Amino acid sequence: MMVRDPRQMLQRMRDEWGRGQPLWIFGYASLIWRPEFEAAERHPAQVHGWHRAFRMRSRINRGTPERPGLVFALMPGGSCQGVVYRLRDSHADEELERLWAREMPTGVYDPRWLPCRTSQGTVPALAFTLSRRSGAFMGRIEDAQMLDILRHASGRYGTTLAYLADTARALKQHGVRDREIERLMALARQHRLL
């Protein structure tokens, strides 16, 4: 297994960003309902060629090594509606450092700059994607396994179930339909998890 150094990955992203340019971040799940940074601007945005998928194993934030949970990642194919944020120029570098500590403690994501379409035009934004070759990619998850994860998985930021529900609520507030999230929420309600 290839070792991925989050610090080196952060430096690569900084080099590609080029300080002095606006720093945009694309949020598609928890960055919508808990961004933890002050944004100078925020806009609804869409990314083409990537979709939101509840297929990333979480051994820290929403689960443990013994009982992994799930979080969302951007996966290749389709499109994804979310929110794009422009960080304040004066604090962009330090906010990026904090964001990196939250999202990339183990270097699991493949961070990349993606073109995000907004009503004001297209902006290049940092997004956290996941390769199907990653050891964190769960592949197809049957409903019985999903229910087990939703019942039991919990990590440093809380349960997988709460993460799913918070994401569903935030997307609804932003007028974003995600049929798979709606299906999973209905499944959780059907089994009295909510």
C-alpha cells in the first residue's frame, strides 16, 4: 500500500493554487452544514464529471478501525450540486491549513481543483475526491450492511447516522435533491433509526 503524506499533498495543493489567487472550496456534504471557516462568498455550485457517494470508509471521524463508518466523497461520473466558498484572502492560507487537518488527517482523499459552475460563472475550487482504487472505497453496500453501519458506527465527530441526517437536512435547505440520500433516509426511518 502506498503511503500518502498529507503534508506533501497540502504543499502540492498550495503550489497549484498559487497564493494571490482567490481560494475556493467545494462543499458537497459536511462542508455545507459545518464548514468551520469564514467565507467571503458562498454560492450554489455544480460540478460535472463527479457525484456525491456514501461509499468512503471512515475509521476516525464517523467510525473506528474496529467498526468503520461511512462518509461522503466525490466519485467519478455524473454531477454533484453543492456549495462553493471563497475564503477571505487575508486568512486563506491558515483556513486551508485548518481544513486540511479536518479532511486529510490520513491523506485518504484525492484533493483536486475542479471547475465549479455558479450563477456568477465557473470557478476552480478545491474538492475532496476518492478513487475507486482507494482502500477507503467501500464499493456496493447492501441495505443490511448499511443498516448495521447506521446503527453502530461512531467516531470522533459522532455517528454515521447523524452525519447522513445532517447532510440530508442541509441539502434540502439548499434545494438540492439527492435521490440516494433520500432513499437512505427512508430506509433509516423504516427501520426506526430516526
